[in-house]
Amino acid sequence: MKKYIFLLLSILLVFSGNAFAQPKSGNADFTEKEFMKAVKKADEFKDFKSSFLNNSAVKPKPLIDDSGSQYGWTIQYEIEYNEKNLFLNEDALVNFSSLISFSYEFDNGLKVRLVDYSRLMEDLAFYVNDLRIGEKTKIDVSNDSIFQKYLTEVEINKKQAIEKADENKVEPSENITAAGQLCYYCTKYEWRGGHTCAPAELQSAASVSYQLNENGLTEDGVTPDCYVPRYKVCVAGEWRTYCPIQ
């Protein structure tokens, strides 16, 4: 009889151990500490960690539904994604920060999304890529007043950088002219701009929120409070006789 009791206890211990080792999908007791542990174990976290931007304070926050009940956790990290060579001419490119977003819903487990702003100026849109199922959603910002104001600021800063570079341009010698085109090579960059919305701006962000909801995406689980990305500015450089390939 004792052998049977011992065997039963052993089986119970094995099952209880396995239960504690697994994420508590469907369990509202899944804590912030457990959420962060799951995030840092995710392959996507390891893949993008080297791209995380400095000075981007992040902390997890609870996901709250309309009734005020928590249904999960979320956290977003700013990253540099699809970095481009910065040429200072009329067609100068701009690098924007993007987001790697982790959200854990008690009923659905961990979701990982890349919020890609790298073509914000060219497409007047950003893209939400679900890295677990391979779906991509385009979010148009062409009619969003916050983004329009922001992109105007970026364009002004870009023109100022081009003008500053032109002031430092030297007249090319015959040898330089023979070597080919002059290009301004950036040697120092700064990340500028970017913010989350003030309460007065939330109505202006309705178009982005609406598009996210229409595509089955919860804004809180994708971006932090109608996030506007940072942009990378060339603040120092030199003229060279060769141009990197775009």
C-alpha cells in the first residue's frame, strides 16, 4: 500500500512541476515578472536586442479591457530597423526608429510584432508585422495631423542638414572631378524627435487607432499611446570622392 501511495505522490509531483515550468496561458495570475521572463527568452528578443536604441526607457504595462479588467501584459522596445545610408542631397533618406512589441494575453499567450516605420516618409505609412504568424498590416498616416506635423519637422531638419553640408563643401580639384561624384559622408548622428501623445492629441490619432482596431490589433498591445518615432539626423561629416551604394 505504501508503494502505491509513494507512486501516486511521485506522479503528482511530476505533473505539478511541469505546470509550474510552463507559461500560464489563460491564467490571470501571470505576473509581470513571469511576463518579462517569457519576453527575454523569446527568439525575437535575442534577434533584435543588438538593435535596441539607447535612452529608450521601457517598462511593462498591463493590458486593460473596457470593463477595467486586466487581460495581459505588454512592452515595446525602440529599435533601428532597415538602416539606410544617409546621403545629403535632394533625395536624402531619413532613418526612423521602429518598435519590437511583445504582448501576452492571458487567453492567447505571447505575441511578437515588429512595428516598422522605416518607410514612413516614402509611403506615408507604417507596417505592423506579426512575427509569429507572418501577417503584415499597413497603417496609413497620410490624413493623420500628428504625423503630418511631425514629417514636416523632419523635412525641415533634413534641409537644414543639407544646407550645412553645402556650406562646408570645397571646390573640387581636377583630380577629384576626374575621380567621380562628390558625396557627403556622415560621421556623426543624433536621434531627435519622437513622442507619445498628449491627451489633447488623442482625437487626432483616431485614424491610426481606427485602422489598428479594424485589422484586429489592439493599440495598447502594438504601440505606446499613439507613438511617433524618433528620426536620425546627420550632424557632422565630410565630403568624399566615392558614394556608398544605396
